[in-house]
Amino acid sequence: MLNSPIKVLDHKKAKTTYPEARIIVLDDSFNTFQHVANSLLTIIPGMNEEKAWQLTIKVDKTGCAEVWRGNLEQAELYHEQLISQGLTMAPIEKI
């Protein structure tokens, strides 16, 4: 057996951070308010009807709205699902 030093990991230093991302819906001239709000309700976890409508109105008034923020892998899934619903999406924005 080799005599090698044992390394003890410092939990503060060993903590891995996972990439995070933002999902942004863009305004377009073909999706209805109802469709955008329903898509957000269906796909984004924790979304409620009031927040979905607030975000839909924000997309219309300002041209875009962040609809979700979190783990990059989840962001990729939700982003693809919103695209499959026909929503106009900004590229995933890593943060």
C-alpha cells in the first residue's frame, strides 16, 4: 500500500455551482394574448393565471419578458417547449 496523503474536501470550496439561465419571450404579430398566457401556464412550473397574463401584457408593451430563471438544463427544456407552442423566443441567456 502506498503512503499517500489523504485529502479532505472543504465543503465551502468543493461546492459546485450549476449554470443558470433566463428564458425570454419576445413579442410577435401572430400569437394571441390567450395563446401566450396558456402556453406559459402549461409549461412554466409554478405559473399562475394572473402572472401569465401580467407577463403576456409585458411582452406586448415592452417587446419581451423574462418568464423563467433557473437551472440551465431546465431552461433548455422549457425554452424548447415554448418554441414548440409557436412562441417567439430570445436565445437562452446564461447568467
